[in-house]
Amino acid sequence: MKKLSLKKLSLLVISIIIFLTSTAASPALREELRELERQRAAAGQQVSEQANLLAGTEYAMSQIVAEMQVLDQQIVDANEVLEAIQVDLLATELRIAETEEDLAAARAERDAQSALLRGRMRVMYEEGTVGLLEVLFQAESITDFFVRWDFIRTAAQFDRDLLTSLETSENRVAGNLSELSRSRALITTLESEQASAIVEIERQMHERNLFFATLEEDAARHAEWLAVLEEEARVVNLEFGVVQQRVRAYEAEAARIAREERERQQAAEAAARAAERAAVVAELGSIGTFVWPLAIRGTISSPFGYRPDPFTNRNLFHTGIDVSAPANTHIFAAEAGIVQFAGWSAGWGNYIIIQHADGYATMYAHNTRNRVSTGDRVTRGQHIGDVGTTGRSTGNHLHFEIRRNGTYVDPMRYF
């Protein structure tokens, strides 16, 4: 009952100290840290939003630049097309001028031939058929007559064919001139349409330039405001870091105080337990002899003192005796006392240490199972465990020790 009350008291004291150090850790400082955390989050949000606005504006600017590059290339291409149209128009004008000259020449030649033909026709009309007959009758022979007749007929046909050829040439030249005129009209229309297209592209380019200038102003404003917000966020972060360090320092100090108090309480509790064990042990009376710790006699496989180590074969001091026995043979407490330790280690496996009166303590190692716990009060000959080979062991056996005021003694002297 005393042990339970001491434990509860220790836990209560530790809880009160932790509560006081945590809740009294400058509430104003903690509230300041929470407020700075809120400001820090708000500043971060504002910086993020402003950065997004700037990024969006810069993206829009990049899109406008890309559109302006396309429009600029369209202007270059359109001007090249316009120049080609103007070259075609100039070439057409030159061809029209040449064709007009050809038409004028054809008409002059036709007029000259027509005048010549009319002159002949007038002479023939004035002289009538008498003149032609005289030319024929002046023939000296029939052959000469037919020759003269064929000449007159051929000359008349030549005059008619020549006039027809001249009229055909004139009509062809006139047709070419008409076709060239239509081509000039079409090219002129294309030139006008292309010039209008260039004006429209230039208008779009002007609009993009105005929009880009507006975006530049927006980007500059966003960047300026972002710099302000980032500076504010930096200041808040610095303040937060300072306050956070202060809080951490305060909490570390509080934790140190609580830890020291807990350690003091644990030491006091351990001292109380030791005093309680000592009081209990004092009630046990003086030690005379011990009872054999096993349910059977067994065989002492390794005595107390120096011996070759079974694992290294080095001559080492053996602090107890090893008693070979079948697995699960009952292990008994050699004398009444308090269980100082019941647990496990790599070397001893499951083992138990019991504190007795007059500064004595006994140890039972390599057990298959421990049947008592630390702090238990045991009686002389009580079943406390079972033989095994746990830990660093070569077979089923009990390692049994007796210590007097911390010094190992030969157990065989006490049976």
C-alpha cells in the first residue's frame, strides 16, 4: 500500500509541474506566436496570389508577343505579295503600252493599204472596163493575153487578201489590248485588296501594341506590390522565428525543470522502494543457511572460481555454480526476500535476483521461465522459476550465485 501511494504521489507531482510549466509558459508569448502564425499564413497567401497575378500577366504578355510576331510576319508576307502584284501591274502596263503601239501601227498600215486600194478602185471606176480591155487587147498573143488576165486577177486578189490580213492583225492586237486591260483591272483590284489587308493587319498590330503596353504597366504594378508583400512576409517570418525560438527556449527550460523533478521523484521513489525492501529484509531475520535452489540434487557441472570458459576456453572467474538439471525443473528461492530484478539479458537469458537479510542476495539464471516479478516478496523454498538454457548457455542448467554486500561468495559454503 505504501508503494502504491508513493507512486501515485510522484505521478501527481510530475503532472502538476508539467501542467504549471506548460500553461504558465507565458500565455502572451504563445498568443503572440499564434498571431504571428496567422499573419505568416495570410502574408504567404497574399504573396502567392500576387505572384499568380504577375505570372498570369507575364503569360498574357508572352501570348501577345507571340501574336505580334505572327502579325509582323503577316505584314512582311503581305508586303511581299503587294510588291509582286505591283510588279505584275507594271509589267501589264508596259505590255499595254507596247500593244497600243502595235495597234496604232496595224491601224496605220491598214489605213495605208485601204487608201491604196481605194485609189486603184477610183482609177478603175474612172476608166471603167475600157482601160482593162485595152490592157488585155494590147496582148500580142493568146499567151500574153492570159498572162495579162492572170496578172490583173492576181493583183486584185492580193489587194483583197492584204486588206483582210491587215484587218485580222488589227483585230488580234485589239483583242490583246482588251485582255490586257481586263488583266490590269484585275491586278488593280488585287492591289487595292492587298493594301486593305495590310492596313487591317497593321491595325491589329497597333491594338496588340496598346494592349501590350497596358499589360506592361500591370506587370510592373504587380511586381512592385509583390516586392512589398514579400518584404512584409519576410519581416513576419523573422518575427515568427524570434518568437518561436523564445517559446522553444521557454519550453526547453520547462521540460528540463520537469525532467529534473521527474528524475528527483524517480530517485526518491527508488530510494523509498529500497528503504521499503530493506525494512522488509530487516524483518526477515539473520541468514544462517540456504535451502538447495532446485527440486532435485542435480549435478554441479561448473563450480565457483576460475575455470575454462565453455565458449572461449579462456581461464575466467565463475561467479557462481552451474547445476545441470532437466528442462523445466522447479527452481526455489534459497531464502525469503524481495525480488530485486526479474527479467531478461542477452548473457543470462531469463534471470532473477532476490535480496535477503544481512546484505545477502541470490541469483538464478538461464531460466525457461520466471514465475515472479520485480518487487515481489518471496518465501524460503518458494517456486520462482523453471530450469532452461536461455541466454549464453550450452545446455539446461541453473546458474546460482550468492553475493554478500556485493561480493561473490562460494554458494556451497551455505548449504
